[in-house]
Amino acid sequence: MGSRLLPGLLVVISLPLCFCQAYYLSDKAGLGRVFDGIGGLSGGGATSRLLVNYAEPYRSQILDYLFKPNFGASLHILKVEIGGDAQSTDGTEPSHMHYEADENYFRGYEWWLMKEAKKRNPNITLIGLPWAFPGWVGHGNDWPYDFPDITAAYVVNWIIGAKQYHDLDIQYIGIWNERSFDIKYIKLLRYTLDKSGLEEVKIIASDSLWQPITRSLLLDAELHRAVDIIGAHYPGTNTVMEALETRKTLWSTEDYSTFNDDVGGGCWARILNQNYVNGFMTATISWNLVASYYDNLPFSRDGLMTAEEPWSGNYVVESPIWITAHHTQFTQPGWTYLQTVGHLAQGGSYVALTDGKGNLTIVIETMTHDHSVCIRPPLPAFNVTSQTAMFQLEGSFASISEVQVWRSHFGFKSKKPSFFERLTPLKLVDGFFSLHLMEDEVYTLTTLKVGQKGSYPSPPASSPFPKVYKDDFNVRHPSFSEAPYFADQTGVFEYFMNLSDPGPHLYTLRQVITERPVTWVADADQTISVIGDYQWQNLTVTCDVFMETATTGGVFLAARVDRGGLAVRSTRGVFFWLFADGTYRVTNDLAGQTVLAEGESGTRAYRWYTLTLTVQGQYASGQLNGYQLWSNAVVLTPKNGWVAIGTRSFESNQFDNIAIVAKG
């Protein structure tokens, strides 16, 4: 038997002598479903928070790895959170409407991110989804659909604002609430979109679970007309029969959510193929796009790549970037899956797609169970072993004589991984080729001659947050509403021009949320924003504070803050509180249950004060305007954590001139 041997490749000249499983790729019986793309999700929440603080050229390099065609992940889809002023996993993103009469389409960083993605890929698909809503939307109730006309108008305003202020066309809008969904709201949203001239904006529902939305679609013709896409979160590559019966397009609208080491890359490789092979899902969106939030917040490094050190400029291009490239650099939305896709005899899977113009792209994965576990759902047992697979191209593909070959080998055994490596083109004979597939590999075979493993010079080395840090917030025209490195956990802290006090505190940072938002997680009763190095133990932090609420108002300065994100309510640390009723308190927790010290301070609202908090070993002390107010408070735990600022409740207060000196 004649053959041409390449690393990992065997071209079969004579079919009868090949003792291997044959797989047929053909369009003779028609094609499968239309491919809609692969994407990433920024938000749900605040997962891109630190990205905007990177200096150039590193910020643009990160964006290129994510969005630039034929360079890195080359994503087809960007899904963003419609900020809701509420904690939504790793932080809070600001709303475009803090209050009913308020509209501002320059808050946050999602507008900027969408524009940067669009700049690199003008054809990228844009999706918006609210995880939470400002309190006024629920009229005091923790539910966004009691007044569906208000909620619909709120969402539609965001879509209109995206176009009017940023020239961004939002193509899809998601409807999601972890507790349920509301049929009346979905119909009303469709009506409101159409009435606003947004007939082209499509609805994804329920953007959460297959059921009960699919059953409702089969029973309600009006609802069926309103919904364009059924979206599922973490479907485990499977769908349900009723979803197929709706004849709707099926997407995995949130998936992956896995630590981005090589096992995470294996998870991503497996589901990108098998979401279609098993579940006929034509788009898969990663939560999250880029791990650009403090490392000790929940779901650390669950992004396609890591960019969590804007102070150093360091970032890491992780394996999921190159696994994505196996698909995105050689297909585009609008291509079509072949019907002849499936599982390999010895484990693994293959998909094939065509542009309808003669081009063909095949992606094969052989990820083993233990090297492709995702964070959710549980992965049933299966076996994958090395194998030789023959592929026969038929129909309009029978005349293809050569394909380009790209391979990723995870190398769990050899400890020598290689990702997105271009191999010698493969010559086909009479439409036949075969591959020797080892465990934990991904192959792309394509008629397209595009493709590039993009690269930049290595970024700066990783380094911790600077031990000496100051910010006076004196930014006349800030590019973003958030101050650098502050990660809002509950509440929203924005740059503020204090025109009522044009003296030394003209530019400040202000907590602006005065009403509990409508949210799916347990926001703390107090607002809090963290900054710094989680490993800090001993430090002195100083900050000027201004209380705007008479009698009941209060602010705090904190150190060794040990939790955030979904666990923010149970945050512990050293909290130095100052109140407008003339008192102070020192607590060991954000909730204020464990009191370490308290007494009279003589403070009141509408005056500036300087707080200083020092923590050294097991002792903490605090100063007010340079005078010792309390000392030797015993702090046994936590041993380390972030610095933080915050307010007693949802109330407006200001902060200025923060300065940190950490000793370790």
C-alpha cells in the first residue's frame, strides 16, 4: 500500500488495505443546520473589568487575540451584559438608566468593548442580555416582569442608545431570569421592538434552560412567532426533543465556564464539536470572554484567555484561544453543517461545514474524559483511544484533492503540548484520506488557505499590584465611568464632578445607587468596591470621605477584605465605619455583626473627613483627620485580602484621595 507519512497523518492510496473505520462526508442528501458562530461573553458580571485599564500596546494585543480575523480566537459573536447596577457574579456593571428619568449611554466598558470588537471584525454578531435591573424597574419588588411595559422600554432604550451613541447594531436580545421567564413580557418586548423600528432585532428565549420555554412555544403560536432562538446554558452538549420539535434555531448561549488550563481547553474542544453532533446547537458562547477580574473572585480564570494584571501589562494566551481558532478561522456564520457528522468509533467526534461554494472545513477532536471535564454539568463516563480514521468525501466534495491541516496536541502524557500547528497540506486520492488520531488532539482540515497563529512579543512579566498606590480621581474627561482597578461588588462607584464644592474635592469617586436593584444573586445590604492585592496583610490606607445622607448616612474604609462576587454578603475583613450621627464603629465583617470597637466621632454629613486605617499583624488602628480615634483592635482573621471602600446602605457618598502603603 503506497502512502505519504507526515507527523500524525497517513494518506491512504488503496482503500481495501486500510483496516480502519470509514466516515463519509457528503452533501448528496442535503445539508444540516446553518452555522451561526462561536463567541464570548463579557459580563454576568464584570468579567472584563480590568481589561480597560491595560496600557497600550497590550490592551490592543489582547483584543486582537480575541477578535482579529485569522489571528487568534477570531470570534464571530460578542455577547455583553446590559448592566443592571447589581452584583451579577464577579461584580456590578452600571446601568444606562440608574433612575427612570436618567439615561446615559457612556457608563461602563461594554460599549467600548463592542466597538473594539467591531473595529476588528465588522461582521461580528452583537448580543445583549440583562442579568439584573435597577430597582425602579421592579417598583420595589425583586422581580423585573411585574411591569413588563417598563422592562421592555428599558431594554429597547439600551438597543436604541447603542445605535444612536455608538453606531452599534444589536442583532439579538436575550431574555433570562434564573427563577423563571414571563410569556407576557416576551410578547410585549417583541411588540415594543417592532414599534420602535427594530424589527430586525431577534429575541433569544429563554437564554437559560430548554424547559419550560420549548413547551410553551409548542402551545402558543404568538409566542412562537416572537421568539427566534432557543438558548440554553451549560446544556452538556444535549438538547430535548421538544426543542427540536419547535423547529427553532438552537444555541448554547452560555457554556464552558471552566478554568482555562489545558483541561479547560479540552472541555472547550469537546463541546464546540459535540454541541452540534449531540444537540444540533449552531452557536456556542463562552462564559467568559476574557478572565479580566481579580483572581480571587469567584470562577477565577474562567475565560478564553487571562488578562488580570493591567498594572504590569502581563496577559496569558491560554489554550482555549487556539482551540477556538480551529473553528473560527476556517468557517463563518452562514456556512452550513453537513448532515454527515458524528462520533468516532474509538471516541471523539467530527463535524464538517461548507460555505456552499465548494469549500469544506472538517474539525475532529479526540478529547478524553478526564482531560475535557467542564465545570458543569457532570460529565458521564466515556472512553477515547488512539485510532486510525478514514474519511471519504462524496457529492460535491469528491473532487477535492488537497486540504490544509492544522493540529493541536495537548500532550498530557508527553508534557509537550503544541497548539494550532500548521502541518504539511494533505493530498487526497479519489476523495480518500486517513488520519492516525492520538488521544487529546484537535485537527482542522480545510480547503481554505487562510489561517494564522498570530503572535506578539511577550508581554511584561507578571507582578503583583503595586504596594504603594495613590489616586486623586482628578480626571477631567474620563474614558470610563469607573476609576482604574476598582472592582464594584455591590453598588456603583463612578467618577463625579462635585460642582457644589469646586475646591480640592472637585473630582471624586461617588457611589450613586440609592435603591436596591432587582438581581438574581444576594447583593450585600452595604455597597462595596475592592482594589489591590488579595495577598496583602499589613498596610496603611487613607481616604477622604463625604457623607451625603444626614443622620443615617455612613461610609467605610476596609482592609483584608476576603470575599466578593456571589459571596459578597459574607465578606469579612477590617471595616472602619464613620457615621453621620457622630459615631464610628470597627467591625470584622461587612454585615457589621462582629464589632471590634465603637465610640463617638463627632462626624456629620456634608463635610469632608480623612480616614486612615492601619493593620499590622493581629492589631488594627484608625485615625480621623490625623488624630487617633481607636487602636489595638484585635483581628485574628482574615489574614489577608483587598482594600475596599463602601457605604452603609444604598446611598450617595463620595470618596477622594485614596492612598495605600502595603508592607506585605
